[in-house]
Amino acid sequence: MFRFFFLLVVITGATALNDYWYALYGCHPPSSLRARAELTGFDNDRDFNGAVTNEDIDKDVIAYDYNGDTTRTYEWETVFHWRCRYGWSEDYGGYFHNLLDQNNDGVWTAADFGRPFSVTGELFRKMQIDRFRKYCADRNNKPQDCWKLQSESNLDNFGNFSLPMNYYF
Ligand SMILES: [Ca+2]
Ligand SMILES: [Ca+2]
């Protein structure tokens, strides 16, 4: 019993410490899935033309560069960016990193993003939710935040980009 209690304290303490560390670094991500999808859409329409293209994504990936090498995104960089900027769990950040690592060499490089890509802002934001749904299904709905898929409404209709810039800041 004592051992169990000790473990509980350690786990709870580690999680709280983890959150504290991220906050200390200046991470204040949104908590709702809807807001995360909106923010991801905002980050990936760099020319504000209502569409997300590979040119936009090439620019967004620069924000994932925490070690200054600019051309390679390691899994820890994706995990950190997704946790800090969007609030996704570290497990989901790793899942996403591996999904986009098309050539399976462990890092994102130009080789992974070479193909032309263009979708509407609405579809791009819905893709964020659909990817998370698939992740939750793959993990048997156990990970952090999967319950929000049921508790949040309005996760399938995003409409055109129309929010003012200051919505996010
Ligand atoms: Ca664009
Ligand atoms: Ca790669």
C-alpha cells in the first residue's frame, strides 16, 4: 500500500512538474481541441490566402527549429512544439512526427515535404481533428484529451478563415 502511494505521488508530481516546466518556458497552449485546430490552421496559412500549401508548411516548419540547424526537425523538436504551442501530449507529438516522416529516417527534412500540397483552410483544420480521432482509435481511446472528442461540439465545421489576427494573441 505504501509503495502504491509512493508511486502515485511520484507520477502526480512528475506530471505537475512537467506542466510547470512548460509554463516556465513560456508555453500557454489552448486546451480545447477546436482552438488547437484553429491555431494550427492559422500557423499554416502564412500568406493569409485561405489555403494551406506546401509553401506555407515550409514556413511553419521553421517554428519547429529549436536547435538552430534549420533543415532537420528531430522528434523531440516536434514533441516540444506540439506540446508548447498547441497543448498536445508528448505521445501525440511523437505520433505526429512519425506520421509525417515519410522516409522513416527519424527526422523531418525536405525529402519528407517535397510533394505539392494544397487544401482549403477549412479542410486543413478538419484534418487536425480527424488525425486526432485516428490517433485515439489507434490507442484505444486511452490517451490524454481523447475524451474531449466526445465532450466538445462543433469539431467538424470550421468554415473559411475569417478570424481577426488578434483572436490568438
Ligand atoms: Ca496560404
Ligand atoms: Ca524523414
